[in-house]
Amino acid sequence: MPFYQRINPETVDGKRTLERLIALRGQLAREIPLRNLEDSLLLATWNIREFDSPAYGTRLPESLYYIAEIISHFDLVAIQEVRKDLAAIDKVLGILGGYWKYLVTDVTKGSKGNKERLAYLYDSRKVRMGGLAGELVLPPTKSKDKDGKNIYLPATQISRTPFISGFKTGWTKFVLVTVHILYGESSANDPERVKEIEQIAKFLNERSGDQSAWSRNFILLGDFNIFKTGDKTMRALTDNGFEIPEELLKNPSNAIETRHFDQIAFRVRKDRFADVTSQAGVFQFFRTVFRPRDEEVYAEKMGKGYIVDSKGKRRDANKKTNYYKTYWRTHQMSDHLPMWVEIKIDYSDEYLERKLKQAS
């Protein structure tokens, strides 16, 4: 349960924050399963837009409360687009409380890296860091020189290096790999995007068959920038041994719910882990916070950018609404929705039955 004691009910902002939190908590209670200690794991992935940058003004304190509230309803969350300054994520953890921990990568350099980090936030009462952590590095490719001798050519690495970490919960251990795939051109099957997904999925598929792997249960999740489920970008996952729950395939994950950017894909040992329950989906937070009808409430907080565009031209009513809905509020929350699954982790009955058969 997050900590709310710093919200001042005597101020307009504080009162609004409390009202919206009550509404948000009600929506979460209706749409997300209740967390429990032993039976299942609630796993989520969320690209939190430019977390944190001042592109459209500083995130309001209330936004951080809403973000923390959503995260608190899961056990483990992969976060993409974490920026160089970790102040915002530290504030979110301050709201969540001392049981919550995070792991982050270093900032990815270069223009394609976009100065981003990848992160995991987890409730340490339920989830434990297993000791495995690193950034996924593709191996060199084998070739021949002009004399027929073997040579090894360095691989072109993923623009934003995937973050691979091992976790434990209950008796279960698994490897998470979170990604933020290059967007590239605004087309469904940009070749660079398809190649990045193929390289990662193939590498992990081969790794899952390695008996020496820390775990052979791999979950690949994050922002793949997939437009539609039938695209080559999606087949780059499924053709390399990864499976995606049907419930997730039904749910677009961008804020306007038109594209399947985010995914949670499984390459696991079927008899040991990851029976995904029928509980899975995305969470549309704009139903209760920063709603379309709240535009006037935030007019003053949006500042000059709400009134005039970058060229100094005054915005009409439609352009003001577009600024609020498409840009400002998505920089307060995100232009992506959290995607989540509930995973069975208690296999006590199956284990006992196997033991009994051994006795026979």
C-alpha cells in the first residue's frame, strides 16, 4: 500500500489528487486481480514516457502518486524509457515504501539510445533478486577469410541494450529480459525493428536450451513497437519459440488503443513454470485520471505551450484539446498503457504428485 501522508487535503491540488486516487484505486480493484503471497505472480511491463524529462513541463506530484498507485497493484514491473535523472523513480519508490526496490541499467549512449535506461521495480516481500543481472550482448558471427580460415565478426548490437535479470518468487525462478526496440521508420515492418526483435528472440531461444543457463524459463517483455499482431515484427517473436497469451493479443497497448506496441512473451519449461491464467490485459488509466473532460482543470498548469505553439501561433480550441490529450497528459502519465499477466507460481500439488509416483 503506497504512502499518502504528504498529500495536503487543504489545497486544491491535494483534494483533486485524493479524489482521483480513490477513483483510480476503484478501477484497479475492478480490473486487476488481488495480489497474494503464494499462488500467483502479477507481472507487468510499462513504457512510462520520458521518465523523467521536462519536455512538456515537470511531472506534477499527483502524476507520481498515480504512477505509484498503478505499480503497487503488481509484484514486478519492467519499466522502459527511464531517463538519466533518477529523481522521479526515486520519488515513486518513496511513495511505494521501503519494501519496493529497483534495478536499472546505465544510460545508453548514442542517438539511437536516446539517453534511456531500462528498469525493474519489484516488491521485495514477494520477489527476490536471483543474482543474475546484465545487458544482453549479441555474440560475434562466424565467417571465413580469403584463405578459408575462421574469423569472427563483431555483431551490431541492439540500439538500446536489453536488460536481463534473474528473479525468484516462491519455489520459482525465471529470467526477465526487458527491451525497448528501435522504432525507426513509421511503418509496420521497419527492417531494423524486425531485425532487432529477431536477433534477441533467436539468442534467447537458443539460450533457453542451455543446461547451464541460470534458469531455462525466459520471459521477454517491453516495448517492441509492434503495430499489429500479424506483422513481421510479431512473427519475429513467435517464429523463434516465444508464445504470447491470447488475452494479450486482444489488447492494443498504446494510449489511444490502436497498436500492439508492448508485449509479454514466454519461452519456458511447460512442466515447471508460467501457466498464465485467463487474467491478463492492459490498464487504461485515462478513464480515471487526466480524463478528456479534465482539460480545463489543468489549463493553467499546462502553461504557455497550451496557448501558443512552438512558432508563437495561438492555438484554437481543437488544437488546445489535441495538445492536452496527445502531448501534455501523456508526458504526465504515458502514451503507453501498462500490460500485465497473472502467472501461476504454486506447483505444490504437482510436485507432491510427482513424488508420490516415484514411490510407486
